[in-house]
Amino acid sequence: MAVVNRIAALASEIATWRRDLHAHPELGFDVQRTAAMVAGKLHAFGCDEVVTRFGRTGVVGVIKGSKLGANRVIGLRCDMDALPIAETTGVAYASTVPGAMHACGHDGHTAMLLGAAKYLCETRNFSGTAVLIFQPAEEGGGGARLMVQEGLLDHFGVGEVYGMHNWPGLPAGHFAIRKGPLMAAADRFNITILGRGSHAAQPHLSVDTLAIGCQIHQALQMIVSRNVDPLDSAVISMTMFHAGTAHNIIPPTAILGGTVRTLKQETKATVVARMQDVVDNIGRLHDARIDLDYLHGVPCTFNHGQETDIAIAVATEIAGQAHVDTAVQPTMAGEDFALMLEARPGAMIFLGNGDSAGLHHPDYDFNDAAIPAGVSYWARLVELRLRA
Ligand SMILES: [Zn+2]
Ligand SMILES: [Zn+2]
């Protein structure tokens, strides 16, 4: 593997930072300790500018190259937040915070981008500017959205953005990427059914919200199987069904909830329209009032063509062609880096985490063996894209 020599020498120090972050997970926007550690190190490395409290608790480090040439600005983004999961790994550096853990590897992402910052501040072997973005609240908190809304990309003049996520199941240090949709648009929905309660022995006097909810559940699956092209992808998962209080009462209300995942805007539009048809028509059929509250979440993570080619070239230099999957299957998981890719061209790449437990699993741990490849990717991306 052609990792950068200086980075190989830094790998154990970076792993120490990673394990410290792992032991002290923080949730959502409440990443004060992590952000303070990041800002402290960026200052110590000699970043030209360190901006804190961007997007509430986000941190941005600016590093200017020492070479003359084009004055392009590229953004490298990582996420800092953990998950509300009780850790079961048993590792020596396990979470010291009850009910919270780094189960998505954002400890590794943060440490690797810090490692790249250290290398880039030392070497500055590029022309233009690298903007290192440490984002809070990736796990459903809207961190990327807030940073973009607060003008992150305009303020720093970022022309392109790049992201990286570790990927369990892919050998450590290997890469996987694809042009076009890589990760799904992730939306949520709530359906409230207002019917009429009755004695369970007198169902003819009721408008049975539980029976109606079951029909809605079945009808929603028909959208995926009968309205979406079988060669396209959509997921409708109903994950909540709340109704009823006693064995002998037909409940007057039921509340359902779940998530919708799609890879194309047209598919999402079809699913939303058909969901509305389902609730309207089933409501009419049974004389119930049914409200669909569709909550638009992160859009599809869409990799742009030219920037994906650049990412592939960098990954290939580091891992070798045989260890870079350039046509990986998209995943129906969502990622809020999608909002930065909506605002600027760029690419998201997966970094192999080896044979670990899956993301968001209590046994998951970021694989430190991937650090040299991940940090080298960031460093060489800057040096190649901002070549003098
Ligand atoms: Zn996650
Ligand atoms: Zn994640």
C-alpha cells in the first residue's frame, strides 16, 4: 500500500487521539469536548485560521499551500458526533459515558482529518487552500444543514467538497465509491388515524383505527412492489404502530411512523404522491380522518462525475487499483454530507473498516489499521487536486 511515509509515522499518534475520542463520545450538537480538542490541535499544528462555533459546535481549519499556482479552495469534511447506544465492545478505551458510544466511527473520521491537518500544516506542498470541516450532529441532528445555512461554503470560498465514511465488510484500507447516487435520501413519516372507538364486542359501531392501520401498512408495501421500477430502489419501512389501551376496546386513534429511502428524486416524488393517495382513499373507504405528515430529510448523496474521478485516482494511488471498487452498490442508508454535495460538486468515498461489527451496532469499533490509508487519502487529495 502506497501510504504517505510521514503519515505512516504519525499513525500511532493518530490512533491515540482516536481512542481518546472513543472513550469520550458526545451526541448531536453537544460535542464541546471533541470540538475543543479539535480546535486545540488545529491551532497547535499551525493552521492559518481556526474557526469555532460554526454551526453551533462545528470547527473549521484553514490551511494554505506554500506553492504558487491556481488558488482553488477545496473542503474536506468529517463528522464528530456519537450515538445513543450502550457500548458492548469491552475494549480498554471503551466509552466512559453511559448510553453513548462512537458506533459509526466518527471518532476515526475526526482523528483522521486531524492527522491530515497535521501533515498538511507541516508540508504545505500544494497551491490554494484546504478547508477542513469538522461537523457536529450528523446522526439526524442536521449539522451539515446548519453549517451550509450559516454560509460555510461561501464564507470560506469552498469550490468542491469531499467526504469519507468507514465501511465495515470492506477490507481495512481498501476504498469503494461510485458515480451518481451512493447513499439514499432518507425521509420520515407519521400517519395519524382518527376513527371512532367502541366496545370490542360492538365493532359495527366503530371506525376501527387498528384495522385501518394494518391496511395502510400493506398498501404502502404495494407502492414499492407495484409503483417503483424493479430496477430502481425504494424502501418504505413502517417502524412504529401505536394504538389501543385494553383488550376490550377498539381504539379511536392510531399513530403509525416510519422511514422512506430513495435514490432518485422522481422515485421519491412517486412514493410521496402514492402515500398520499393511500391515506386519502383508505380514509374515504372507512370514513376515518387520516393525516400524513411527510418529513423531508437528507437528500440522496450524489457523487459528481469529475470529482469522483479525482477521488478514484487518489484512492488508487494509495491502495492500488485492485483495492478500489469504483462501482460499489449504493446503500439505502442516509448521510447528511449529501447537503454539502447538493451545494457544491464533490464526492463521498467509503474506506474499508475490515471485518468489524456493522455501523450503529453496540459491538462496532473503528479499525485503527485503516488510519494510514484514510489520512493518506486526505493528504494526497489536497496535493493532487491543488497541484502547483
Ligand atoms: Zn451513523
Ligand atoms: Zn456515520
